[in-house]
Amino acid sequence: MNIMGFFHTIVYQPLYNVIVLFYNIIPGHDFGVSIIMTTVLIKLFLIPVSKKQIESQKKLQEIQPKIKEIQKKHKNDKEKQTREIMDAYKKNKANPVSGCLPLIIQMVFLIAIYRIIMNISLGGLTVNSHDLYSFIPSPGKINNIFFGIVDLSKPNIVIAFLAAAAQFYQTKMLMKSKKAENKQEEKTDGKPDFASMMNKQMLYLGPVLTLMIGIKFPAGLAIYWLVSTLFMIFQQIYVFKEKIPTK
């Protein structure tokens, strides 16, 4: 089995059947609601992975002062600087690349949802019975109007904007303010904080890309991204509170 066949069998087809199943059992047969329910199910399934991602990002933020201290202390000895930075990551159980795997997994599901929405839309809003399991009945024609208002097969700028705004808020939550620290560093070496500059770029770049994609592709994809991001926001709030010691 090649990669595309593996993707189709392991990711695409199960999600396809889950969406159709939800569509069949939801009163009113709303395709948008079935996408939302499928998204929540995916996020619940990925909780262990995403929780580790959030905790790792938090740890990376917490040790940034230590990393900056090492960089400043050994600015003329790059080998020792790199060694001590890696030791700091190891001691604090923080991995700079730990967020890559959860991101890749999310992109795989995003691609699958996109293909499902596009295939149903391009197929005349009908379900492909060849992709259905034997125990999932075909609903035939799909109602692609979300709550009787939004056409999920076409772009929707409002939903795209909400998805971008949610991503901005989620990223903002993960960026711990260090104004006092940055001012102190500017006083000591007069150099700009490169990490802070990159964080600020990512804060705006991600939502802008989400908005651009959202206004170009079907609204069903933007709904998936919006619900997925909102789920992550609530999960981040829970994880952050869980780490605060109670008195």
C-alpha cells in the first residue's frame, strides 16, 4: 500500500464515514453540525498529543530567561553555548521540536477534511457509496447549507475571519509577556530580542494565512479550523490552570 492508499484507508475513509454517520443521525441533517461534531471527536482523540504540545510550549517559555542568560554568558563560545542550552532543555524536559508532530497530525486531518468537503461538493453534493462502510447508510443528497444560512461549499469571509481571530487569541495566550526582561536586556547589550521579534511575526502571520485560506476555500474547512482552534483555547486554559498550585 502506497502513502496515498494508506492515507485514504487510515484517515480519509474513517473521517468520511464519521461525518456521514453524524449527518444521518443529526435532526435536520445539517452538514455543518456534522463537521463540528467530527472536529470535536478528532480533538478529543488528540487530547494526549495536544496536551503534551501545550505543556512543552509552556516549558520553552519558562526557560527562555535561562537560555538568554546562557547566550549572553557564552556569546563568544558558540560550542559551549550550544552545549549548555541543550543541557538546559534536557534538565527542564523541554524539547524545541516537540510541537512539530502535533502540527503534522493536525495538518493530516485538515487535508482529509478538505478533501471530504471538496469531493462531496464536486460530486454534486452526493455521498460516494464506495467510501462508505457497509453499516453506514448513504444519505444520498447532502444539505450543505449550515443552519439554513451558510453555503459550506463556498468561501465565507465571516467564518474565515472568526477562525483567524481565534487563532490570534490562541497564539496570544501562549506568548508570555516579558516587557521588563526585554527592557533590561536592551539596556545591557543594546541588541534587539530576536526571539520576541519572531514571536510577534508568528502572532500575526498565522492568523493572516488562516484568513487568506478561509476566504479562498469552502466554508466547511473554515468551520473545522474555527472549532479546532476554540477547542485548543479551552484546553490551554485548562492546562494552564492545572499547573497553578492551589493554596
